[in-house]
Amino acid sequence: MIKKHLIYKRDKWNMLTVEVNGKTLILREISDQWGEECHTFLSRPAMMHWAEDRFSKEKFEGTEEERTTIMQAFKEV
């Protein structure tokens, strides 16, 4: 059974979801600029490492509150 987690959704075209399929984590990032990117992780620590890099304080374009909410959603997966 696949369990889907919504990390964030700004509108119909800007969202990030994580699907848990057994041990495999499938992360789908959809944006209006880049289309859909799909990343597959075999462990939660690997996904968290990617998330820490992708949403680092230096690169994140948004408020610290938004970043904290996103990282908390990743931790709940």
C-alpha cells in the first residue's frame, strides 16, 4: 500500500509530495518553471539529507517559518 504525504502545496502547479511504498520513498517535486522532478530514496536519512541540502537556509527563498514548516513535514514522513 502506498501512503502519500503532502510536504507543501502552493497551487495546482507548485507542490512537493512523498510517497512511501514499502522501504522506497518517492519524492515528486512539481513546479511551473521546471515541470516534474522525481527522486527515489531507499532510506529516510537519505531523503532528509537531500531535504536539508535542497531547503538549506542559504538557498531557501522564503521565510524561516515556511522553511521550518517544510522541514517538519519531512520529519513526519
